[in-house]
Amino acid sequence: MRLLVLGGSGLTGPHQVRYALQRGHEVTLFNRGRAPLPDDLRGHVEQLHGDRSTGDLQSLRGREWDLCIDNPTSLPSWARDAAQLLQGRVGHYIFISTISVYADMKQPVDEDTPLARYAGANAYAETIDSIRASGFELYGPLKALCEREVQQRFPANSTIVRPGLIVGPGDQTDRFTYWPLRVRRGGEVLAPGTPADPVQVIDARDIAEWTIRVGERRAAGVFNATGPAQPLTIGAMLDDICAATSTGAAITWVPAEFLAREQVAPWSDMPAWVPADGEAAGMMRTNIQRALEAGLTFRPLVQTVRDTLAWYDALPQERRTQPRAGLAPEREHAVLQAWKARGTTSP
């Protein structure tokens, strides 16, 4: 295939490109050119530069590709402009969305669950800064509008992929990496909720490679894409992390209600976790049967843990001293002490 990747320099993009090249495809990247291309990809892909925030798509004009993968788009105007320009000149369009498009995540969702509605004055005037300013409340509704823009212009030859939490080597958010790092440090580890609370994550390489295979087959439709194939609990996740790190960390489970009173926030302070009966309880019970039937596969979580640690250990020292998610050690210690002071035992 002649493959166009919009973005391509984030978490999944480089993995998509490597896999596509391994399978004999010709790859063109379109982005601003601000992030350096990984050394192993230089000289093997065509690079086109532009800026979607200003509508600069000039380098795409007059070109044709068999497949486009749109990775970074969160604004309807970006989706509209790219889909309009590429309509009739791209054989199949894959849009990477998010499970955050669903309106209500108290219960498990599937691809037919109603989507969030945008309630603002003008979706096409929104910016990345306004998404941040909203506390990311605009993120899901705007992504849903992006999906619609693509589907309107590629009604029979588009694929919408809705990932959950993407993890693994290259993840600069540390939303999963916190746990392998924390367990490897050893000592008493604060764990949220109960060991039975559900968790869903997907290795960036698994979703990237599956996306290429979906494109090869022109598999149209909408797919939730998180993992693993069988239900995972946070207790089992931490067991795998302990097995991969072999540091003998001691896990102490602290109930969600107590964490809330201590202002320990799900997802940010306790990454990859949300309370099992809260407003987002269904987020970690997303139905992925349609993606499994379309060939989505998963590598063992232990492998993801080990590869993530190897990647993190190779980062510059100043980056490794500033984790971007999770509790700082002193804060974790204070919460554990407060929990023990109540005279309550772990679940």
C-alpha cells in the first residue's frame, strides 16, 4: 500500500510506521516536523510538513494514497479539512478516536452506545487550548464530531478506532509507567480500591500493528480497541508487574472512599484506575468483541512492563526524575500512614 500517516510522531505512530515498513508498504508522514523521526525510520519514509492548526495542508494537494491513518486529530475543523482534501484521493480512511466519545460511562459500553453531544456555541472555533481549559470535558464531544466529519466523506470506506488507555514504550504520559516504576522501587505500595477492580490497557504496539492490518483488509466500521482479550483486574495487573520486576514490593489496598477523603484522585494520582462503581465505572469494562473478531491481538502484559521499563531507563536523567503521573513518594507515605492510623485493615 501507499500509506499516509497524519501525525506519526506520537505514541502509536512510530510503531505503525515500523510495522507497515516490515510488511512492505510505502509510508508518507504528514506533520509539523517538530518531533525528530526515530533513527531507525530515517531514510525509509517520505516526510511532508504542514500545520493543521492553521489549515496548512498544501503539501498533501495533488497526491493519492491507498490508506490514510489520522492519529492526532481532536478538533472537528482538523478532521473536516483533511477529509475534504483527501476525499476521492484516499482509498480508505482510518480515524483514531477514543472511548471518551461515549455519553455515559457508568455502565459498560459497546460501539452502539450513544455518543457525547457538544453543547458549546461553535465546535469549529474550539482549540487545543480550549480543550485543556475545559478540564478535557470537551475532548469526548469534539472527538465524536471528528468521527462524523470522516464518516460523512468516507461513508463506505472509513474505520473508526476507539482506543482506551494506550501504554508501553514511548508513552510520555506515565499513566501506566508509574506502576512498573513504583513496584520496582520496592517497599510498601499504595494500591487503590480492591484487587478485583477492572482495568483495561493496550500496548501501543498492539493497537498500532492491528491498525495496519485493519487497513490492509479495508475493514470498515467502528471498533473499540482496548485490552486485554480477557478481563483484567488491577490486582492481576500488579501481580504481573511484581513478577516482571521481582523486587518484593508489598501491596497495601486502600478503599476508594478513603482515597477520595484524602483527595487522592483516580486516573491522575492513581493512574490506570477508576473506582469500580463511580461515574466512569464502565470505562474499564468496554466491550471489545468486535475488534477481537477483526483480529486484535495482545502481547503478554509482563512483556509490556519489561519493555516499558527498558524504554524509560534509556530516557535522559532529567526526564526520569520528573514522573508525569502518580503520587510522589512523600504523598504516598502520608496517605498510607493516615490509612493505618484509622486502625483499618486492607481488603
